[in-house]
Amino acid sequence: AQSVAQPEDQVNVAEGNPLTVKCTYSVSGNPYLFWYVQYPNRGLQFLLKYITGDNLVKGSYGFEAEFNKSQTSFHLKKPSALVSDSALYFCAVRGSQGNLIFGKGTKLSVKP
Amino acid sequence: DAGVTQSPTHLIKTRGQQVTLRCSPKSGHDTVSWYQQALGQGPQFIFQYYEEEERQRGNFPDRFSGHQFPNYSSELNVNALLLGDSALYLCASSILTSGRRDTQYFGPGTRLTVL
């Protein structure tokens, strides 16, 4: 069965520092991986996806993610964090039904 | 270009009642998926509609049902509400012909509280 794991409940970063939010996946076959962000009392906003090709995927708001097949990971990164990046981040994998299977989320807190 | 819209924003019901939530997909999208997000959890897939039919279903009881209209908009119905149905209900739209490569775009959600 497909699944994703986000090992950190919360990540704390100082503004201007690089940030990484971790995600590992378990799928049979080729993975289709996604990152979404959720601000308080809001829906999910799409950031980026990996389908095939280059292992470094660039997305919205300066975010990027690195796909690593050998480590079954898809970590979200940003070179310089902003206070406004503080939110809940979800990693997801495409399921066999066409649905998205989400991790439990990682709360990112960026302090000035 | 309007994104995915959902109504109402908030809803309060009592146990045993029935509720209907509504979703309008992003322009050009033909597929609607519904998710339930309990507090502190990631969204869980309820079902997906395409061509006015339920195509896929997650692990939710029959109390959860839906409908898709010819204009691609969709409704989620929940009967005999339980306290545990309290959650944020998210609608996502996509284009089925894109296959597994498609991106699902989410609406702002409907917050359902069951008392």
C-alpha cells in the first residue's frame, strides 16, 4: 500500500536561514509526489510535484523539492525562509485510485 | 480565473441530522474529489466523481454520498451525523484525461461541527 511519512511534527527556522521539511514515501511502481501548504483555516495550496525527470523540482514561492529514489525521500526545501512561510506543510503521493494519500503534516515556524 | 469554490464556509449540525456541502471546480476541470480533514490530521480521501458517477471511493461508510452535476459541480451528503464527522471537508478538482499526472487543486473547505 502507498504511504508517506513526515517524521517531524514541527520545524523551527530563523528568517533568512534555509529550511527543509522531510518526507519519505512507500509505493509500488513509480511515485507521483506532491507538496501542499495549508494556512490556518484555509484549504490546501499546491506547491510542486514530481512526476518524472529531473530530481530537483522547482515550485511556487521559491520552494523546491529533491526526489531521491534510493532513499525514497522527497524533501521540501527553500534557500531563505520568510516569516510568511509559517504554515502547515503536507507531502502526498498519488494512490492507485487516483486519490492523494497525505502525510500527517509538518508545522513550519519561521521566527524573525 | 476562479479557483475551486465551496459553500458554506462553516456549518453547525446536531447528531443524527443530515448535511449537504457544495463544490464548484476550477474552470476547465471535470473531476471532483472530496477529502475529510480531522483536526491535526492530513486529509483522507472520501470519493471521486467524474462524468456524474462515483469512480473511486475511500474507506468511508455509506452515510457519505455524493453527486456530480452536468456542469461538473458536486455535492457531498452526510446522513445520520456523528460527533466524529466534525472536520474540515475539502473539495479538489482536476482533469481526468491528464491521468495520474494531474494536479488536484483544493478549495478553501467547509468546516463542519457536529454537536
